[in-house]
Amino acid sequence: MKPVLKMEVSNEGVIEFLNGILGRTNEFARHLDNQTNILIGLSSVIFTVAITGLSNGNKNPALFILALSSGISAIASLLAIHPPKAMRKRGQEESLMYNKKISTHASSLDYLKQLENVIKSREEIVKQYAVEIYNLDRFYYRPKRKLFKVARNILLFGLIFSLIFFIVSL
């Protein structure tokens, strides 16, 4: 077995690496928000068309299923943009990067002192990044992803069942 070369990594390299992970996590959440916005628009249009058909006297069960599933999908999608507190807040430790943690300090000087304590130690810097990245993924991205999948599946099942009912009613 070859010996493993150990290289010292600069603090700048560590920060760049951690910023990359943090940036990717934020990009995933933004991309999911974009997908969710598209799903909201699609569900809303389908809901409007189905409700219009029902209000014009068409009592086809396919339209009812379509209206119901697209309406529920739109609501679930809206929740995915900003998940309920019960899904995203579990008493987790917050990093010094979290905006609500920042605002708990009495002044900017108090926050500065806290930051200076952290940047004295490479391990503390990595710990703060780890807390922030973990919280973003676990308590922000994951609940959004779960609600998006629920909304997408409800809409898909509604489309499939309404298509079946439509074909059967012919």
C-alpha cells in the first residue's frame, strides 16, 4: 500500500471549499423553488379550466377529479415555497450565518466579537459552515423537496384518473 501524502490546506482553500458546498445547497433550493413556481402555474391553469367546465354545467367526473387534484396540488406547491414551521424548525443549533441568529445580538459590535471568536480557530469556522450547510439541507431544502414531490404526484394522479374517467365516459 502506498503511503498517503498529507498536504496542508490553506484557510482560503478551506473557505472556498465550504463556500462551494454552501452555494450548491442554496442553488438546489432555488432550482426547486423555480420548479415549484412552474407547478403552481400549471396547477392553477388546470384548476381554472376544470372549474370553468364545471360551472358551465358539465358534470363530468373527470373535471371534478381534475379540479380537486390541481387545487390540492397548487396549495401543496404554495406550501413548498415556504414550508410550515413544524416541518422546518426543530430546535436545531443555528450558525452565526443565520439571519435570525445575527439579529439576536445587541449590536453589531457584539456580533463582531462573536465572529472574531470564531475566526480565531479553523475548527470553529468549519463548525459554523457545517451547521449552516446541514441546516439548509435538512431543515430548508428537504421539506421543500418533500412538499414539491407531494404536489407533483397529486397533480399527476389527478391527471391520470381524470383521463381514465374521461375515456370511460366516452
